[in-house]
Amino acid sequence: MDFKQIEAFVNVIKYKGFSKAAEATFLTQPTISAHVNALEKELQLQLIDRTKKEALPTAEGKLFYNYALTMLNTREQAIYSLQNFSLNINGTIGIQSSSIPGEYIVPGLIADFKKEYGKAKFYLEQSDSSLVADNIKAHKGEIGFTGHKENDGLTYKLLMKDKAVLITPQVPHFKEREGERLQLKDFIGEPFLLRERGSATRETFEKELDAKGIPHTSMNVAASMNSMEAIKQAVRGGMGVSIISEVAADRQRADRGYLVFDMEDYDEEREFYLVYNDKITMSPTAETFKFFVLEKYGYKFDY
């Protein structure tokens, strides 16, 4: 049983004939007849008395007609409610994000969400990972994206995993090793471009160096920058090397202007999370965006 069959049956009763029902609904009479016949076959009941001049319901048809109207009206109400819901998704969503998701993940999610809910607006504020949770708890945003998961009473949903890669200038001693997996000893003496303190990428790399007996304070730090794009530009210009997230490395771009290497003895993975406070009632717009993002990353919900 589908809605086309139910609509055809209701219209035949309403207009007291197959041809009039077809004319009123811009369908052919054979189409209307086929829908009604299929409905009667499925129910194993005759719903319309075809022996009279006008098409009239049988006793079973009269009973089913009320249910059919209810089903069609319920469908219309559901569609109307959803359309109104979509129109009402028009508030501003405050988003707190650490730099990597803020630059390379969140913009695409916002663009996709805007295709469905064109009136929604966004305020995106980027900070380092250590501040995102604090800002969510301070109600400076309803939703956050971060590379840290803390035991702080907030809800964290894992979205994706990402590994660190080395990017270097296109200079001969790196160019000749393109495609190889490098070891820390191959580049640890190079000038380094690092993210600002508080960055999860930097903190993880420094801890790993210390664990391997290479004091991170011994690195030749050429500059610290709070912009991933600035770091990439500096590497492009030959200023030094950097450890960055693979999602930021534009690995598939032939014109990126720097080399990208996997590392043999540094294979740390980063995890990126959606974070929010489930003890606070979100705005309908933010709640809708939250479920939109989670479904994008494979979460299933029983509505």
C-alpha cells in the first residue's frame, strides 16, 4: 500500500468516478484504475462498487475511506511541519573550534548545511584546542570542534582520525627522497616552524621527542605561528620544515609548493571531536546542525 494508491481511491470516491478523478488529478484513467486495483488486491477487498453509474464505496470502502483520509491528512501535516521547521532554522550558531577543524573541516560542514537550511547563520571563532572546551562551558558557543577529549563534563563525539605528516621545502636534499618514509634523525636538525603553544599538534610532537630522548628544547625553532596557512607559506618559501595534520597538507594538490612525507618513527594519530554541553538546551538551529554533523560522520539515531 502506498500513498498513490490511497490518493487514487480517495479521489475516485470524492469525484464519484474514475474519469473525473483522473481529470482532477492530471492523471490518466488507466493509471487511477491501476492504483485502485492494486490497493484492492493488497487488501483482498472490493472497495468500490463498479456496477452503478457513479463509483460508490462498498461497505468496506466506506470504512477504509475514513482511514485513508486520516493517513493523507497526517502526511500533509507532517510535510507542513517539516517545511515550517526548515524555514525556522534561521538562527545564528556559535561555533568554537581549534585551528585544524576550523580551517579544514568546519567550513565544508557549514556549506553543506546551508544548502539544506539556507537561512541559518554561523559565528565561527577559532582558538587553540585547550580553549575550545572552556569557551563551550562559558557559553561562548553551543558547539565546538577540537583535537582534545577532556574529562570535564562535556560530551565528546569522535568524528575522524588524522595523522601527522612532515612538510618540507622543495630543496634538493629532500627532493631526492620524495616518496620515502623519513625518520626523525633525517630532519630534526632543520629549522622548524611550529604552531603556537597550546596547539595539540605541537604538544603531541614535543612530548614524543622527549619520550625518544630528544629534548624538544633542542629543536632549532625558526618561528612559532598561530596560522596553519602561514606555516605552509613559510615552508613553501624555504624557511624551514613543519609537522602538520595530514588533513591540512593538501597532499593531493600537485601545485601545493612543498613536499609531504610520512614518518617512520613518528606515527601519532590525532582525533577530532564534536563537543557540546548536553546539560544545556541548544537552540533548534544548533541542535539540527549537531545531528547533521554526526550523521555526516556515520552516527545513527533512533528517532
